[in-house]
Amino acid sequence: MKADKQSKLEQEFEHGPVPLSHRHSTRSVSAVWFGFPMILTNALFGGIITWHLGFWPAIYAILLGNLVLFGYVGALSYFAGSTGLNFALQAKRTFGSKGYILVSGFLSTVVIGWYAFQTGLTGTVIHETFGWNELGVSAFAMVLYIAITFLGVRALSMLGMIAAPMYVILGLVALWLIADSHDLSQITQWHGSEAVAGGMTIGTAVTMVIAGFADSGTMTADFTRWSKDGKSAVIAAFSAFPLANVISYLFGVVIVAAGAAVDPLQNGGNFLPLLMGHGQALSAIAFLFVFINLGSVCTHCLYNGAVGFSHLFGSKMRLWTVILGVIGGALALAGVWHYFLNWLSLLGVVVPPFGAVMIVDLIFMEQYSRLRQVQTFRGSAFAAWAVGSLCAVVAHVWFPAFGEAIIGLLTAALAYTALVKLNSKVPMMAPGEENNV
């Protein structure tokens, strides 16, 4: 019985590359990523951006942010699919055998913050929409999300196959319901609310789009290492950015531009309230949708965190799924998700430079990274990250119109390139030793 139970739970390869014999189909890996951005919070953000900027500037910001995400996540995914390495193992190559602990530990903690936020949000949404007990629903959601994540990456793929089409169908239902009382043909004429004019720049909006997936996007290797090769991994990344992410934002854009949003300044284009009051059947589906939709985010974030911490402590992903799931759930019950905007600001500034350094090191300067000797702490990588983060902070304070996330990415990449070129006399390994980096 024990052997049968273990055979049903796929090995997660926390401490080494995924063998080619255990790789998944492009469709399966794409389902993991495609279902991730199809979330109500994206409709909320899409609506908030539109409320501030207007229809066409919002479209521009959303598309630009997603193109940046595709280049960023796609590059990291390509390396993951080519090598089978998870994020922690990639970071070990770039930041050192000990230095990676700071990077992997930080990002694994950040994603648990997102898990806590979305778990708490589940309880709040159900309470405000259906009147159920908020803490009780959050506790139930915690147990449910832990159970799904415990099953492994295939469960995430199956959840994505359900969550994505359900989001699109209910979003279209919401648009159909408001079409009788709102002129959808005039949405392109929306120029933003006069009450908040000047409150957001396109650069800030682009950063908001990037920051929404800066953490799990940087840790994409935990998902795309299961791809058969680098090309398949890039296809999986494309299914999320721009495809799924743009679609999920557009529902919020249209709802706000049509004037149908409920409290657009705070609630953006969240279409869940628009589904209420149209029969018990639709309300029941909407109830189930909350758990599937927000659960898709929670399980992905919890999986990222569990894979990261399992490698840091030489343990198993499923053990850390339970530990982190309970810790994050406790934080959700304590109301930590109310500090969401603080997390978002942090992500937009300090996370993208990590990925930029890794992309340059592992892909564009592969001739150096492949042959250098093992180092415990790579100061050049951390210095480049610090430069990128500092420039992003400066941009956030003094030049927000230019987008601090993009500035952080570019300056970190340029700084690392310059540092490597200046110190190009890299100690070389003997042939065959590069696999130990």
C-alpha cells in the first residue's frame, strides 16, 4: 500500500535536474503557466490602470509590461528547459554555492507572502460576496491549497486547465450581463477619471504589470524545468506572457472603460460582483470560481516556496508545502494580506534585477559561467543586483514615468556585463567539471 501511494506522487527533483525521461509535454507545462495569470486580481489591476490612464494608454502599458515579462521569463525558461534545473540550482551558478541562499531564500519567502495574501483574500471575497465567515473560509482555503500543492506539479497543470477557461467564460458572462445597460462600443473613448488625473504614469502602470509576476516569473524554472527542451519552455512562458496575462487584464480594462465597475478606484475591473443577483446557479458557479481562481495563484506560489526551501534545507518539497502552507495560512488569518501594496512596491524594485543578472550570466555570458570555478559567494553578481536595485529606487522616487522595473532590469544587466568584462580573466575548470557548478 505504501509503495502504491508513493508511486502516485511524482518525484519532484528538488536537488538535481529533471531527467529527460521525466519531462512533461508542452501542453502540460503550458497549462501550469497559462492558468497562473488568469486571476481576478489582474482584472482588478487592469481596471485601476484604466481608471487612471484611459483606455488606449492602459492597453499600451499592459502590452509593454507583458512584452518585458515575456523576454524576462522566456529567457529564464529557455535555460530551465535546456538544463532541467530549478530556480535554486540556477541561482547557485550565478550567485555562488552559499550566496544563492540569500537569493533563493528571499524570493521563496516573498512568494509565501503572495500565498498568504491570496489565501486571506479568498476569505474576504467569499465573506463580502456571500456573507460566509471570513476566518473559517480562509482556514478551509489554506487546507485546500496545501492539499493541491502537495500532489505536485501535475496537479498545478490540471488546476490551470480548469481555472483559465473558467475565468474567460465567467468574464464573458459578466460582459454579456452589462451589455444591456452599458455601451461597450464606446470603451475606446474612455480617457480616464478626472478625479485621479495625473495619479499614475504609464511607467508606473508598466511596473505594476511587471511586478505582479516578478517573483514567480523569476522562479519560472521551478515550472518550466519540466519542459522537454528550451523551445518548449519558451512556448509555455509565452502562453502566460503575453497571452493569458493580457486576456486577464483586458476584462478589467473593458469593464471600467464601459463604466460598469463597482468602486473602480479600489476594486478596479473585478467582475465577480457583476455576476451576483442573476440566479442561484450562477451564484453557485461564482462561489466555486473564487476558490479555483485564487487557488491557482496560491498553489503556484506555495509550490515555488516549497521547492526553494526544500533545496535550501536539503529536504523534500512536500514537507515544506505543509510547513509553509500552515505558516502562510496563519499569516493570512492574522490579516497580513492587507499589506499587499508594500509587497508590490518591493517586488517592482528589488526582484527583477536578480533575474537580469542570471539571464546575462547563464545565457549571454555562458562562455564565462560554464567554465569558471565554483565560488561560494559571487560578489560581482550581487554588486550588479545592487546597482540595478539602487537605480530602480532612484527611478521610483524621482523618475516614476520611466518605469522603475525596466530601469532596474537594464541597469543590472549592464552592470553585470561590465563587471564580467573588466574581470574577464576567469579561473577555468578542467574539462568535465562544469557540471558541478
